[in-house]
Amino acid sequence: MTPDFSRQRSTTPLRVLVLLVALAALAVTAAPASAAASCGRQVIDDWYDDGRVDGTYPLHCYDDAIDALPRDVRDYSSAKDDIQRAMTAAMRGEPAPPATTDPSPDDPAPGDDPDDPTGTNGSGGSGGSGGSGDGGTEAGGPIDTESASSVPIPLLILAGLALLLVISGSAGYLLRRAQARRITPPTA
């Protein structure tokens, strides 16, 4: 009975290690599923882009966006009013209304540059910055790090390192414990 009992004790750390690896793999694969953007989140991201809702969305998306607005954004900005005006315009079939406020006051609006009498800010009237913002040919596709719901990349790296340290520390502890059990004290 002794050999079976010692074999069972030696497989326990292995089982725990396999369980920890399985949980880590589950956490990594579950994150992209929860990162899928709802249409309400798309409306909020559209508003965060330039202070107005440029696109046209299904009507329930506007309500979802208002419900999903963070409390501070709802209370201290015109986001709720802008989204409601965009919903009214969408119901009427009209284009998106202009923004009541700009969420990024650091960016000068066309015509605000005193050195540019044409009011185009050197863009030739196109209103764009020239970049498509599509990202590149990354393996995972483009990542929008300026989205309202994006998680900072350094935070993800730190979380990954912390998880790796916890797993390696647990594995080291379990291995030391298993080795201590294998060593039997000398009998006198």
C-alpha cells in the first residue's frame, strides 16, 4: 500500500500545476470574447472620436449607448445630449447633427489657426489627417488603443507578468513540498 500512496502524493503537485495552467489558458481565451464591442459601445466610440455621432446605427444602439455611458461622461459632457440628437436625426433620416462641444479641446478646429487664412489647416480642404488608421498587417488585426473601452497595453503586460510570477512561485512551492515528502528521515 505504501508505493501506491507515494505515487498518489507525487502526482498531486502535477495535477495542481495542470489545473493552474488550464485556468490561465481559460482566462486568456475568454478575454477576447468579452472584448467584442456592442453597438452601444460603437456609438460611444464614435462620439469620443470627435464629439459627435457621425455614423447611423440601429435605434436601440443609441439607447444602449446612453445606458452604457460612464457616470462622469454623462454628467460632465454633452455626450448624452449629442447621442439623443443623433438618434432623433436617425429617426428622421437626416445626417448627423454637429457637435455641441468638443471632447478634445487641444485639437484646433478648422478656421481656428490664425496662421491659416483658408481655414483648412493645411489639409487642402479634405478635413482628414491623411492616415487611414486601419492599422497594418498585424496577425491579430488592428487594435484601437484610443477606444473608450480599450485597456492600456502596459496594464496588460503587468498583469501577464504578475500571473507568470504567481504560477512559477506556486510551481516552485509545490515542487519543494513534494521533494520534502520524498526525503524520509533516517531511522536510528
